[in-house]
Amino acid sequence: MAATAARSRRRVLPYLHRLLHSGSAPAASPSPSRFLRHASQVPRAADHSPFLRLPAAHVSTLPTGLRVVTQAYPAATRMASVGVWVDAGSRFELSGTNGTAHFLEHMAFKGTARRPDAYALEVEIEDMGARLNAYTSREQTTFFADVQARHVPAALDVLSDILQHPRFPEKAIQRERGVILREMEEVQGMMEEVIFDHLHAAAFRDHPLGDTILGPEENIKSILKKDLKQYISTHYTCPRMVVSAAGAVNHDEVVDQVKELFTGFSTDPTTADQLVEANPAIFTGSEVRVENAEMPLAHLAIAFKGSSWTDPSSIPLMVIQSILGSWNRSIGVGNCSGSALARGVSNGNLAESLMAFNTNYRDTGIFGIYTTAPSDTLHELSRLIMAEFRRLAFEVSETEVARARNQLKSALLLHIDGSTAVAENNGRQMLTYGRVMPFLELFARIDAVDCATIMETAKEYITDKDIALAAVGPLSNLPELSWFRSETCSDKEFTRRIFFQNAQNN
């Protein structure tokens, strides 16, 4: 049996290698000179430093433990973004109360003692020409406002009020149940959201990190005012909160306003790291499959255990994500893509789209490939994806790594295109790193990743490692999870493991 499996793998590897690394047919290929007239075919290290000399981020920690970070960028528009980033999300909910963090995000805008209802709050925000918003993730909750610079004090007043003095009127709670249930119905129609919820359930089985952010329907119907109050009093504490402001802001003025307004929060010294250490997330190699033969395409996510935010491997995994790349048939550039995987999928006509992903948490992470494809190509597509994962551990060129580094750095620069993005980036980094990492430092870390680092990281995170899988749609041609697990081994490792198992059995 071992010999048969080895022969089967040897037969398919040349085919997969040709799919991954072949260009399009010469007749269909445009003349290289058309694209290379003003550029080199070989990617070069790009010097982004002239674009990275941004105003420094300033950080102050108040006696209560609450941190304030500001950055006067971009300031020319005279607009500003200010928000509160809380080190609390759905993974910190008590058993049986999944959905409370997201419910609380909704209820924060329903009135306070000084602003008795949602209408009064909306009128105040609209009179300033401002925008007030919030979002909840698995580890963080954020409330922020985009305003004209002269309205920053008013925005801070609103934010402090809705978080310290929420009324939670019973009628508003009942109305919001219906709003969240309708939101849940909408999410069920977003297949990417559905797949990643299933993927978390498979990757972190029986752990709060594997729960959905919205929570199950029964919880939404039963969450009470006391649950919301308990969540705030437990998790909305000064050491776990950051006020972040960006744009046309003055650091000292913002600090003085925060000192005056943010006085009602607990100073409990318990940190999110301590809570995570008490209940760490364990990556589980399992799957969630939902067969639906009526769907035109199958949606599939294949994931490995990733790194935490602060793990040294987090940067190499970001570069690996860039190497794997993304592709969509509607864009039609697969044959010209720098991603070997995208070229293989395009040349083989195997999928409608694919996207590499890499998500970090405080103690773990997940990274892999999300793809949509017709049922009849699922098996060959799976072979191609797994072959590319294996290749990263032993055959990576400096050319593709340089290209991936440049793409990653450009994507990061494009992300900070306004005060909202800068405030969000700084607030998140203060919670995850405890500081704001300058882009010059971040890019230096990225530039330090070479092909040897990529192969070493791939061996650590991919070779012979467990897989989590989520799939929805017509799945009759999708291989079993055990097949995916066996495909994580190189030929040498596969043979060694087979013989080792046979020796144990004998």
C-alpha cells in the first residue's frame, strides 16, 4: 500500500509542477517588451523610506492605566478620527452568553442619561457633520468618530458618555434583538463570512475563539440588561482600553480631555493576556462540511495554525500570504500573475477565485487559502493548492520573495490612506504590541525575510501539520480531511512517515 501511494504521488507531481509554473501558451502571451520597456523583469527591493517619514505617534499612559495615542497625520484636510479601542471581543464572553459583545456594540448608541435616546445622539452627531460607528471582532471592540478637527472635544464627550453611562432601555433591547436577527440573516447570505465562521469552529473547536461574533439565535433572544452591564464592568477597564486619535489633532489637548472625561471605568489590573493564558485557544485539525448540491459553486477554506501577533513568525507568514496571492476570474490576469498558484489555477481552469489569508490573535492564528470553484474541479484544485503549500518548504526563489515583499509593503501603505485608517492602525497596535511600530521598522522586518526564512517558516507551520477545513456547496468531489492531512508532507517526509507507521503496526 505504501508503494502504491508513493507511485501515485510521483505520477501527479510533474503534472502539478507544470500547472504551477507554466506560463500561458506562446501564441497567447503578449510580447514581454511591451511590459518591460520601462521596467526590469526581475523585481527589485523598493525603497519606501521617503514615503514613511510620517509625524511620530505620541503615547501617554494615564494614572488609571488608560492609554492615549495620537498622530498628527494626515492633517492637511482639517479632519480627525478619534476612537476607543477595547481589548475585549467575543472570545472573552462567558459560557452561554456568546453574542453579548456584539449586542453591546449595538446598544451603546441607544441613549445615556444626558442623551436620553438614539434620536438625540444621532441629531448631535449629524449637526456636527460627523460619523459615529463601531465594530466587534473576536478579540477587540471599537467605537470611533470621524469629525472636523474643531469637534474632537465633542466627539470625545460622546464616546465617553455612551461607554460610561449607557441606559440600556428595555424597549430598545427588544428592538435590537430583531435588528441583530435580521443582520444574522444577511450574514448567512455572505458565503465568505459563513465559511470563515465555519473555519473558526473547525480550527478552535469547543473554545470561545471558535464561536461566531453575532452568537446563536437563542442567545440573541435571551441576552438581558444584566449581561450587558456585567460585560462592560468586567472587560471595559482602563488597562484594556486605548483612546486613539489621528489627523488634525494635538496630543496634549486630547490627553487633557481624556483625563477629564474618562473617569468612570474600572481600574482592574487584569489584562487580556492573563485571560488568554487562563483559557488558551488550541488549534484542532477538524472540518465543517455543509453539502448543498443546489449551489452553483463550492466554497472552500483550507487553513493551518498560524502565529500570534507578537510571534517572530508573524512577518514571514505575511510574506507567505503575499506569495500565495489572490486571483479572480473576472479580473482575467491569472496567466500574468506573480503568484504561481494563481497561474496554475488560471491555466488549469480550476476555480472562479482564490484568496490567501492570514489572521492573527493574541496566542495563535490561522492562515491558508479560501477559494470558490465548480464541483467537478475540486479534487484537482485541492491537489494544486496542497502542492503549492508543500513547495514553499523546499523550492522558493528570491525573485518571488522580493516581489511578495514589495506587494506586502505597498498594501500596507495603501491601508493608511486617511485619518480613520491611521487611528485604527495605532489603536490596534497599542492593544496587540503595546506600542505603535513605525513603518520604517515594520518594512525593515519585512525586508529581512528571504527565501531561506520562507522555507524555514513553511517547514514549521505547513509540513506535516494539522489542517482545519470548512466547505459549503456541492462537495461530492472534495477529498476527505485525512487526504489533506497526508498532502502536507513532502515526498521524503511522506515515505518516512508511512514506513514509520508500518513499523509500529508490525
